[in-house]
Amino acid sequence: MPLSFTMEDQPSRRLAAPGRRKVLITGAAGRIGSSFAEHGHATYEFRLMVQTAEDPARVETLKRFGEVVPAELSDRAKLQELCTGMDTVVHLAADPSANATWNSLLPNNIVGTYNLMWAAKSARCRRVIYASSIHAVSGYGPSVQVKAGDPVNPGDLYGVSKCFGEALGRYMAEQEGLSVIAIRIGGFQPPERITRPDAVNGVDSWISPRDLHQLLDKCIAADHLRWAVFNGLSGNAFNRMDISDARQLLGYAPQDDAADIVPSLAGLSLQSRLMHHNMQDPWAKSGLRDDDSASPGFIARHVVVDPDPL
């Protein structure tokens, strides 16, 4: 079975310096970047990279959360300067459109990602957390629950660019000594956005802000990993991507479930009503009951059997 991670053979070399971790966020004016900056500014010492042509009002808002620096992914010297002194880089800057064309993806998502990881290595950063996407595996379609170790299968050129970032990240971690964790981020939306009547189409791919914040926090803190790819979704009743690796390796414990919020599903209590098809179902009878009943000291388990569980 292919592994989606590599353990650090010398965890002590990944330990951060005492005090608050210094974290660079690229694409800090975007939805995820600005949300994480607001969430984590009391925990981390942030440096927030924005585009040089960013809206001044957004820049002013970000100044509450850390040092704001305009820069472009094409400027390797500036990126190296921004990475200097940083423990971790959360790399979010990119063309985020699933409909993006090659003319935009090449400079922003391909060359820009290389420039950023080069700069982080050159500046001796401990780790890069790379914002990959569900689009790196969306070619499987909704009938397949994708595990983190499954082969990439992009559904569009945007997904292809994210596969490149994942591959580059593994190379940098395994061959160049820069720890990289990639998160395949699903549909990042605040809860109020998925209360729309048509939001049922995203119940298998949603990640809430507080769940993504938690996942980013745990990726920053994970000194035992050299390289990893994690699927980034909330704890939805139906999940397009399997999040068990993140649960087991990071202790990720998502708090939100789209099925509790989307109007057509809310109130159905799906998590508690779905059948487990195992001994957790209230009507299940133990396959050991005949053997156990003949043993000294056996205490029968009271079971209410549903004659028609379906």
C-alpha cells in the first residue's frame, strides 16, 4: 500500500526555536489566508505576503494580524528575503480557479510554487505547508472515496498544477531537506454559505474555516513528519476524500459536518442514524454468542433485534 507520508528520522532537527513560531503566509489577502491570519495572529508571529496590486483596504485590514509585505511569486530574491527567519511558510498564493488556463497556471502555480519552495529552502525554513486541492484527485469522480496514498488523478489543468506542487514538495522533502506537507483542500466555505438550497452539491467536499484552521495548526506543529499529503475536509457524513491519515498522524478532530447544516439534510441526524454494518448497530448480535454462552462467568448482552434493519 503506498504511503502518503514520510516520518522524520531525527525529529529534533525540526523543532522550532523557543517562543512564538514565525510563519509566512503567501496569498494572505485571499479567503483562506485572511481567515487563518485572523485565527492565528495571537499564536504565531505572522509575515503576510500580498500581491503588489492588492486592494489597499484589504491590506489595511491584514495589518491587525501581522507584518504585511507586497511581493510577487516571480521575484525569487524577494521571496528569499520574506522567508528569512521564518519557521514555516503556508503557501496559498496561486491562481485558484478550476477554469484557469495554462497561460496563468504556468507563472503562478508552476513557476511560482518552485520559486517559493526554492526560497524557503535557501532561507533554511523548517517547513512549507502547500495548499494543494481536491482537484488533484477529482478525476476519480464522486463514486470513489480517495485515500491520501492513492495516485493523483486531476480533473482539470488546475488540478494538474496542484499535482506538480505535491511532487515538487516531496522532492524538496526527500532530497533537499525541506519538510513539506501538502493539504488537498476541499470546498472552503463558512457555514452560512452552505445553508443555500443548492448547497447539497458540496456536502461531500466541504471544509469549514475552523476545521481548516485546526488542520493548519496541526501541520505547523507536527515535528515528526518530513513529508506528507493530507486530505482536507471536515467530518462530513459523506466525504469525497478519506481523512483518516490526518486523524491518525496529526490528531485532526474536525468539528463540523455539512449534513448538519445544509437545509435539505439538517435535522436528519445522519451521523447517528446511518448503519454501521457492524457491532455498533443496536440490532447487531454477537457472532461469539454461542461460544461465550457456554463459558463460565458469561454475561449475556441484552440485544434488541430489528427484524428488518433496512
